[in-house]
Amino acid sequence: MSSPDGVQFNEVLAMIKALKYGTRLGLDNAVEGFKKGAPTTKLDLPPRNSIGKQLAGKYEDTFLGTFLEYTGTAARVPGRLLVAEDEFMKGILFQVELERIATQKMNQAINSGMSKADAEQVYIKTIADPDVTTINDVKASMLEGTFQQDLPPGFFSRIQSGMNYPAVKMFVPFYKTVTNIFLESSKRNPFLAGFMPSVRRDLSGANGPAKKQLAAAKIITGATLMYNFANMAYGASDGSGNYIITGRAPR
């Protein structure tokens, strides 16, 4: 599993360091997102005109227009709060992923024989002026971290269009988000990960050593958590084993 092209430990440290700057950026983005909204959010809704005084037509400057404007503002508050939360997390993920990629490029430059000083310039340039590939990778990480990435081709993506009807939205308001949460959790489930083509490709090394290491780490982490939670639920963690946590309300 070890490889100079894989994940290096200083990438992890760089991501931790970036949390400080990412939090600041996230807070700024959250404020801006609450004020203006955002083009990509967990709200899987087709674009429609918002409720406002423009719906009153020639009466928009009357009491009716004012009423519609305040009604629309109140109706959008929950959605704007969700947008603010999304933008906050995207701000953190942006800085963390950019720092990781910059550190990775510096590592690769050093491994290719470049001096440390020149490699540090590669790092600085990636942070200050990232190329198109880096920007796309960062955006993909932001969408993945907030469960807003496009669904992979197959069954789930085929039925997505049917989930956008208003009547269906009453019962399934967040289809893509919930499906992405399921898919991401499955990557960390040792019983389900093997059924996912993307995980199998990563584990085979087809997408590079780094993807292989990360795929294995996700499965190992998920299996460890499942094992420990199962021990706690069945009373094995304290050695007694004389209780089972079912989740049912006490009588």
C-alpha cells in the first residue's frame, strides 16, 4: 500500500492546518449565502420565480405587493439557513482540499528530484493561482463533502427526474442528498463496499495509489466503528454481556 505517489502524512497535517483558514472563509460564505442564496444546494428544486411583489403585477407598489414581499422573505428563511450551512462547509472544504493538493504537488516535485526551495514555489503557486484541474478537483471535493455531487450512472440517477415533481417532493424533498449519503456510507461499509464499481476500481489501483489507500482506509475505518458500536450495543464492551441496546423506548 505504501507508495511515493500515495497519500503522505504531511498532507494530513496540511489539512488540519487549513481548518483555521477554512473556518474563516466558511463564515464569510455562510453570511453571503444567507443573503443571496447559492446555485447548488441540498434543495433539489427546479428554478422557479420566488414569492415577491412582482407577482402582484400592477399592484406591486401597494399593500398587496408589500405583503407578498414579506411573505416570500419569511418562506425563504429555512432554505437560506440550509444554504448558509452548505456554504459554510464548502468554505472549509475548499481551503482544506486546496491545501492538500498543494502539499501533494510539493511532495511529487520533491520525489521527482526538484529542490525543496523550488518545490515550495510549486506549493505557493498552487495556493495563490491554482490551475483548472486543481479548481475542478477542489469543487468536486466540496460537492462530495456536502453530498451534492451528481449521482453515478445507473438506477439511482435514472429515477432522479421522477423525484422532481412537486407532489413527490412533499414526501421525498432531498432525494439526491439522501442517496449520496447512502452511497458515501456504503463506501465505508465492509459489507456493501464490494458492490460498488467505483470502490472496486479504487482498490484495484486503477485510479492510482492515493485512491487505493483512501478506499482501503474508508473501509477499515467503517469496519472499526461498526465493530465497536456493535460491542457497545450488545454489552460486550464492558465484559458483562447481559444487556442489548435495541433503541426502543423504555417501558
